[in-house]
Amino acid sequence: MSLPSLRDTIQAHGLDAKKSLGQHFLLDPGICARIAALGDDLTGRSVVEIGPGPGGLTRALLDTPASRVDVVEIDERAWPLLDELATYYPNRLHVVRQDALKLDAASLAPAPRQIIANLPYNVATPLLVGWLRQAAQWERLSLMFQLEVAERICAAPGSSAYGRLAVLSQWCASCSVALRIPPAAFSPPPKVHSAVAVIIPHAEQPAPQLFRAMEQVTAAAFGQRRKMLRSSLKSIGGERLLEQAEIEPTRRAETLSVAEFARLAELNLASR
Ligand code: SAM
């Protein structure tokens, strides 16, 4: 029995895109294959996909040598369609009926594991920060975001896009924008351009308490990004931390390198 086309499957299941779930579907197999290829050589890898929807990207992931693909979908309307797809890939495609925000995605599949996903844009940032907290669990994350968010993840110090997301991401991983995708590639087309960021976690990862200390420093520093650091970091003992880190208290958050933020996070943790 051959696999029906993606369009026929969507039609047979009456799966129209729902705005409230951030649904913009990729129907072009060429684009899905290019995203799947960002996982590099997936031989022997587990792949987790968040938000498979009708399964266009899922099909491309199943065409790679990945040993298994776990898909996490919140929309119950898509579950029968995904279950049907799973019958064509016994023991390789696993459908997880859950809210990805409430799930420890790393517990789904054995390492080495990657995430490859066209994320729902309304929850993309909290999902990413959650995965960064446990970055050692992942070999690589290839994630489609709204272009502006992908640029914020990869932004350099001194740029207007540089902020908390850039510092947290680049502290834990090497980050690059690998693929830009125009609105016309989706059905229905979103109002914004999209891009896939490839995020490769560093071999050494911060301990959970240090990650929390960094979240606190970056939230304070960028919460008032126009202010000098001695003032924006006041609530966490700014003057003293800055002196110990040998950072001029008159500087603003966006001028600090990731390494300088790392020094502040370590001192913040030590001062508790
Ligand atoms: N991967 C599909 C594609 O590329 O055509 C669909 C991508 S669409 C942008 C986002 C998908 O995420 C939708 O299928 C939506 O139902 C699902 N979704 C939204 N919020 C979710 C959540 N909290 N947990 C899991 N899936 C979610």
C-alpha cells in the first residue's frame, strides 16, 4: 500500500489550519527535505519534532536515516492523520499527544537525539529556553522561528537584536541562521518571514543553578536595556558584581559580550 500524498491526506482528514495553534503548514517536500537535511547525518539518531501538524516535515524526517522520529502534537484533529502515517513506519514513528510546553522532550527517545521542528511561533521562545536549560541532552536543534526571533538568537553584541535570547543561546551553543523561508512557502502564509536556526550545544554546559543565575542577570540587564548596568543590575547588587567582574558600571547591557555575562552570572551565583 503506497503512502497517499500530503495534500490528499490533509483533504481526507479535513485538517484546516487553526490560527490559535499557530498553524502554518509546509506542503513543499523540497523545503521539508532541506530542513531535515540540517540535522546533518542522522544515522543512528533519534529525532523529536514538535508540532508535526499534517506531517510534511515528518515525512521528510522519515526519509532520513534517523532511527526513530517522535512527534509531539497538541491538536487532536491531527492525531488520526499522524497515527495513519505511523502505520507506514512501524516502530519508527511515535505520536505523542501532548502540549510540548508540559513535556520533558528529552525523555522521549534515547541519545544521541536532535530536535528538528517548524515551531508554533506563539510558544517558540519558552520552548527554546526550556531546551537550553537541558542543552546537554541534545546533539543539535534545527528550529524554524519567525525570522526576527532567529536573528535575535544569533545576534552579536552591539546590535539592536542582541538581548537575553542571544546571550542564553550563545552561552550554551553555537548558533547560526541556516535557511530563510518566505511566507509563500506556507499554507496559509504567515504575515512574517521565517528562518531555521541551527543550534549546536557546547560540550560543556552550565549547571542548573548557574543557568538560573544567568537568567536573573540577563532579565535585569535587558529589562532596562537603555540604563547603565549599575542601575539596571541594582536589585542583584550591581555595583559590587560589576566591580568584581571588572566591567565599567556605566556600560549598557547590549555592549557586553557573552563571556562578560558569564562572569556576572558566576559572581551572581557565588554572592547568594
Ligand atoms: N510541522 C508542520 C508543518 O511544518 O507543516 C506544522 C507547523 S505549525 C507552524 C505548528 C504546529 O505546532 C501545529 O501543528 C500546532 O498544532 C502545533 N502546536 C501548537 N502549539 C503546540 C504545543 N504547545 N505543543 C505541541 N504542538 C503544538
